[in-house]
Amino acid sequence: MNVKRVSYLVIALVVVSSVLLFVKPHVIWKEGGERISGEVVVLPEPRLTGEMSVEEAIAKRRSIRSYRNEPLTLEQLSQLLWAAQGITDRRKYRSAPSAGATYPFEVYVVVGNVEGLEPGIYRYDPFNHTLVLVRKGDWRRALQKAALDQSWVGRAAVDIVLVAYYSRTTSYYGERGVRYVHMEAGHIGQNIYLQATALNLGTVAVGAFYDDQVAGVVGTEGVPLYIFPVGVPNG
């Protein structure tokens, strides 16, 4: 290879590298080959203190299925997602315990009524505390239909969907890992319940739905295990 050709190649590589420093496509690859790309919404920083003690939140926690037609704030949604899967220390550990820190869950939010946030389906990125847009539009009614037409799924301001990727845990623990994934779903769910209570919001754990239909609505290759409708309680 002559010197002139090498020089041109070096110049081209320098130019490409410089462009890549400034261009950051919002693309996230997940286990299972699923590709998600879209607009990124930066969430408000979560609060580490609140007005309600954990003891009071435990005492007041109830399953609530009736919601007012009122929006959630972006701060409330931020707090709920942080409680579900937020990063809580420099080692990247999260708010809910996970067997071997394998973290098999992805959290999706079907947004219908949040102040300052376009309706759509979003994936929560805990490392950056952001939302990545998966698809635009109000998909609450479609999710309601997939959830045996439970009306509270369609009426909630948002629906938080927990999606499991079992192989993240079973690759370490074998078939026993399936049990660990289900345990973790409970940990996350209780965090959502208690945080919603502390924010004077209502939620209910929904486990009755058609897995493939819910997966189709949110656009995932994982296995949906839980839906948590969240809204302002009606009364």
C-alpha cells in the first residue's frame, strides 16, 4: 500500500471518529435481539426523602382500581420508575433486590395522561434515568383489551409493565432462576405499591392478561409478568 493511500485512509478515519463524538443515536440493544430506538426523555431526579414514612405507606397500601381523569406529573412518574428499578448506588445496584444482581426485568410505561409527556409507550432506562420512546400514541385501550378488558388498565394515567428476560438469571442459576425471577417481580411490585401510596396515588397489581398480546402492544420479545395501572384515586 503506497504512502498516499495510507494518508487518505488515516484522514478518513479521523473524520469519522470526530463525527461519532458528536452524533449519539438513541439505540439500546437488549438481550434477546430486540432493538429499540427513539426519542429520549430525561426524567427529573428522584427524591430520596418524602412526606410519608415507610411505616405509614405500608399501613395505607391498598389495591385501588378507580382513578380520576387527572394527569400524573413527570416528577411522580420519575419517582415511580426509580422505585421500581432505579439505580441506588455507584455499583449500579437497583432499588429492588435481584438474585446475583442479574436484573432480568425491563420496565415499560404505557403513557396516556402525564403532564408534559406525549402519550406513547416508553422503555425505562435505569442507568440514565430516562425514557426511550418505543411507539407514539395512546395504547391504554389496546392494553386493556389484552388484559381481559379490565377497565382500570384503560382508565389509569399510566400503566407500568414489568417484562422478564428469564435467561439473564437462569444462565447463572439454571431452572431455579425461574423462581428467583418471580420473587423479583414481587419485590418490584411492592416498591411500586409503596411509592404510589407515598405519592397519594393508587395502583393495583394486574396478572390476568394474554402474554403474547401484551408483549405485542408494548413491542417486546420478553415475557410480561405484571401490569401496574397508576392514577389519582377516585375518592
